[in-house]
Amino acid sequence: MGDGYASFIKGSPNRFIISIGKDKAKKYIDKLIAVIKELFSVKPVIEYRREESINIHFHSFSFKLLLEYFGLLGKKAYEKFIPDEFYNLKESVQRALLQGLIESDGYVVVGKSKRKRGGSRRVVGYCTVSERLAQNLTYLLRQMGIFPSLSRQWSRPHIRNGKVFRSNYEKIDVYVSTKEQILAIQ
């Protein structure tokens, strides 16, 4: 639901890629490789792309079946969701899902507050363009006694190689910012 996608090509109908920034790779790459090896009995291939990203390639029919079962195979970013089955699992599994989401498209902000003189600002959040995923995440957090805030905004257009890119979808942030809620999500 975060940084991965199906990359089926001729001769490789079960190929998947997890694409992560080098800043996150330092912290998560060993963990991701270990999980892929353990759960799917495959050895992933690491591809260093440009200076800012790393792709982890792996082939797994089991993973493909799992995504099909949950209805997640082939979903675009704006179509992603948390399957209903996750609402009835042990809290430890739900927290593992939340951890994976935060590690992919999540963020932690710690800094000085502009509103409070000398105060600090702390935010833990997740950004998505999927309305359904934002609603699912809010529901899951509320099940755990965590009451997130939501904000919406359009991403600013950016220019790459002389071409202007604009988002087709509003980004939604699901976040917690009070001390009590951050401690609860920890």
C-alpha cells in the first residue's frame, strides 16, 4: 500500500518492485530484504537508481495471490485501501501495518512551532491521495484509541526537464500532533 508496485513483464508475471528513497533505504532495506526472504522464500535484487532511490525487485506467485485475495493487485495510488480483514486482527498485527505505512509514505516532523513562542512542534502522519485509504487509516487508528486529524491540499506543480507536472488528486494527510496521541501511536 506504500512504496511498492507490480511490474509484470514478459517471462516474469510475478515481478514486484519496492521503490524507496536512499534516505529511507539506510534504515529499512535490510528489514525489507529479510521479510521478503522469510515470507516468500525468494532473494530480492537491489537496483540503485539515480542518486535518490533504490528499487528492490522480487518474484513471488504467493505475493501475487495474496494481493489478489485482498483486492489490492493493480491498484493505483488513488485506489488503495486497507482490507476489511485488518480491523479484526490482533492489535500487534494492526500496529505492524501502521508501522509499514509510516515507513513508506509516513512522516515525522519535529521542530520549532511558529505559533507558540519557544514551543516545539511534533507531528506523526501519513500522506495519501486515496480517499478510501485515508478513511480506513482513520478508522483503524480510532479503533486503537488514537484520534487523528485530517488535512487536504493540492500539491504544487513542479517542473522536470522543462515539463510541468500537476497532480490529478488532492493529497490527504492523516496525522496526530498532540503529545498524548503521539505517545499512543508510538
